[in-house]
Amino acid sequence: MEYRQFGSTGVRVSELCLGTMTFGRETDDAVARAIVDRFIEAGGNFIDTANGYGNPPGRSESILGGLLNGRRDQIVLATKVRFAIGDGPNDRGLSRRHIRQQCEASLRRLRTDWIDL
């Protein structure tokens, strides 16, 4: 696996980033585990998810949180917050309120104390 400097952070990430958009939708837990295991075995360390991925929204993060148990320190983890998570007027977008609420919800689903990006 090749690695690149991540901007000016001092962090090196794998050139390949594992996207988890299908986890909890087209990809069930067992297949997701196989994908994540193989990615990490191949030297990958950069994984992307989002609050709106999966069915219901957030399911991808929940699956990923379980799969990273005991391996979180090896991974540079990215997530996103803009996606709609409900029908309410404040359940989507990039308002300060939505970002804060969704970051907190993502941390719970991912079972971690920090998000890298």
C-alpha cells in the first residue's frame, strides 16, 4: 500500500480510502467485516463514512464502529454530516446545530472518542 501526506497534518494515509456508503444497505454486516478486514490487512488506514449512509441513516457508522473495535488507533476516520437524517427542517444541512448534533451522534455510532476528518 502506498501512503500520502494528509495536507499539513503530519498524518500519512493510504492512497486508497475505503468508502462505506453501501454498509447497512446493499452490504450486510458479514460482508462489511470481510471488506474492512481485507482493507486493513492490505495496509489501508483511511476509511470514509457519513451520518446518512445505510438504512436507516447512520447504519453504516454503527456497523463500522463495531468492526473497528480494538483497531481504531490504526485508522484515519472520516465522516460527513450534511445528509438528511429525518424530515424536520433542521434534520439536514450545515448549520452549527446540525453539525454539532450529528458529530455527537456519529461518535456514539462509531463507538469512538474522536473523528479524524
